[in-house]
Amino acid sequence: MTIENRLGDAQLAEALSFLDRLSPTDRTNVEHIVATVGELAKSFEDDSTTNRGIFGVYGIGGYVTKEGERPDVDVLIVGSGRWERGYYNHENAYPQGRKKLPKRYWRETSGDHILGSLADHFGNNGFDVEIPEEVPDDYTDGADPKILMRLKPQEGYTVSPIDIVYVKGHYSRPPIRTFEDFYRYDTTPEGQEIGKVALLETVVAQPTFEQRYGGPKPTFPFTQLRAKRG
């Protein structure tokens, strides 16, 4: 597979401007989210899956649309990648067997590692991790379905809460397979673009037959027969 990082110089400058508004600790936490998704894109590349995946992280909310310091940090993740090997949870159960698990579990993890990896890190580094049953109205516009993971600082940990909104592209209807799909669907009911700052946009693509094997795909007899019948 190949990995394409889509952010140009202008988008990178906008991303740095967003990060510069955060406190040093909040910035470190957001950068960890970005780095985690970036690393998962690489692990998706190394897996034996045949899927194409997109992985994006965006700053949203008050630090994008309002001035001054905000009471929390809002981040949106969009992902369409899936792995053949699911994410282990504390029950040692793979999401492939999700029919045997509570709906809440496989709805949250989806077998794609993203929320599970973030919950592991932040849950062991000063945050309580919550996933509400319902996504608040503040986040319901735009691409759907969404899951909300709330990271609430534990007592004595002086850092902002973080809301992570996660769009699972392969569950969307119609599916979100490309960033063009995501931008098309992530709008208000009136069709206006929802404010966000891209912090990461990565495409993981399966190589063509020619790229993989160094030559054109062979024509088999049944293919020739079908062409004659057509």
C-alpha cells in the first residue's frame, strides 16, 4: 500500500495557528491524538487488509469559531479504514465476534483501533473516559454516524477536557471513502461547511496490479469468453 499525506503548506500553517492557541499541555494532548491516528494509518498499511482507508484529524468547536480561551478542546476524527485483526479490549474479545458482545462495545470500538487506542492512553494518563449513549446536538450536524468520546481530567490534573467526535466512514450511508466524500457530507442542514481546521489528512491506498507485479493484469480464458458473449 501507499500513504499519501494531503496537507499543503497553507493547511499546515492553519494547523499550527490552531495549536498555538492551546495551552502547552492541551497542545501536547492534541498532538498525541494526531500522532496516534497517523501511526494507526501506518499499521493499517502494514496489515493484510485489501481496503483503502482515509484518516483525518481536525480541530473543531470554539478554538476554530470563537476568540479567546475556551473551557474545553474539541477534536474530530474521520476514519474509513478497517483491519483484519480487531482491537483487543479488557475482556480479551475481538470485535469480529461483536454479535456476542454488548452493542455498546462494538459501536464504540468498531474494530478499527482508533477509539480503543486513545482510551487506553488517556485513561492511563490523568483522564476519565466517557462515551455517552447519545451524541449531543452540538455535534449532530454533518457527516454521520458519530460517536463522542469525552476525556474528563481526573482530580488534581490541571488540563482542559477534550471532546473527540469520531465519524466512522464505512458505516455512513452513503459510505465516506474519500476526503471529498467527507467534505461533501460534513455540512449543516442548509448545506454550509462546518468550521474545522485540518491537522492530519492521510490516504492509505491499495496499489494497482501493475504497481504490485510490474506488468499488466493477465487475461484469462473465461474473461475472453465473456467478452465474446458480450
